[in-house]
Amino acid sequence: MPRARDTRPRHQQIAAELRDLIMRGELSAGTQLPSTAELVARYGAANATIQQALKALKDEGFLDSRVGKGVYVRDRQPFVIDAAAYITPTPGRFRYQLLSVDTVTPPADIADGLQLEPGSTAIVRTRILFHDEQPVELSASYYPAGIAAGSSLAKAAKITGGAPRVLADLGFPQRNFVDRISVRAPTVDELETLELPAGTPVIRQLRVVYSDNERPVEASVLIKGGHLYELLYRQTVEDE
């Protein structure tokens, strides 16, 4: 079978090469990039192509122009988040905005995760997470209507103590969860809501939370801009 060929526009290929160097630390924060003329020679590309590549990386937050000085790698650290934890709201840094609370027939993957019978409904709470007033995550958390109906989970208001407290009060304490991670192109709504640069993929995190006896009590879809995040996984290795 013939090997796949990279058919992306040349400026996207160059941006990918520079992005990789930055993420690997070969071009560290504060480093000045070579001049446009040097990049033209290095990549065998036209000046306009190099400018397109640099613009893409500026839009993603990797580079910064300094008038009269040049282009520098921006001191921008990715959000390294534990894949096993939500981001905790922090005054002045992280905050959630509740968009809607609805009773719906959930999509197939959510219904499967919650082990719902056909035709069953769920309460869904949709939110945006902001970091320094920049939208960085879009989330939708689903709860079986048989559990959540009539509780504060079904009300269009912030919940003191969060969903874990409400579920515990209802007799369904959270015990463990399973995440499924995938990467794909954003939908129109995701691109516009998260203000994503053109061509940026999103990380889709499907989380199912279980209570006692492995009963699923929550399923969430978390959408994150792929240019902002790194997911951190931890595992303890036990002696045999």
C-alpha cells in the first residue's frame, strides 16, 4: 500500500513544523524566530507562504510580533490538566457560565453511557469555561431524569457545591469514572463559541461517572481547543 502523502497547503506544513519545535521546547519561550528571508530559504517557500504560516501560529497563541524587533515564541504554557479531574473555578482566572438546562432525549453515546432505556430522558446542563475571560471549554453534562428531575440539577441556576454534592445528597455519591478521548474538527457552533483559530481541532472528552454498584449517574461531553490543552495521565505501577 502506498504511503499517505501530505497534501496540505504549504503554509500549513510549515506551521506544523514550527509548532512541533515549539511544543518540544526546541524553540523556547522568548526565542526570536529566524528572519522571514531565512525561513524562506530554509523551507523553500515564498514570502507570502511564510507569512501565512506565522499568522496561523500567532492566531493560535504560539508566536508574538514585536514591532521593529521580529517574531518571538510567546511565553504561553498549555493548560496541562489531569484527565481525571474537572477544572476547579478560581476567582479571577477560571469561571463557568451556565448556558442552558434542558430535559432531552440524549444522543446515542450518552444514552449508552448512562445505560438508559429507549425513549428515556435526561437533564442536560450546558456550560462554557472561561480562563481570563477567554472561552476554553464547552461542556454538556447529562443526568438521568429519574435521578435528577426535581433536584437543583434540573434548575437553570448555579449549584453550590457542584453536581457531586447534589448527587451525593440524592444517594448517588460519585465513586469513579471513565474517560474516552478523541480529536476531531470542530462543529460550526464549537468553533464560534470557543473562538477557535481556523483549522484548529478540538479534543472531545466523553466522561461517564459511576456511583455505587457501578451505576452510571452522569455523562459529560467536554470540548476543548486542541491548541490550548495537554491532557495529563497518571498511573501507579504496583509491584507484582
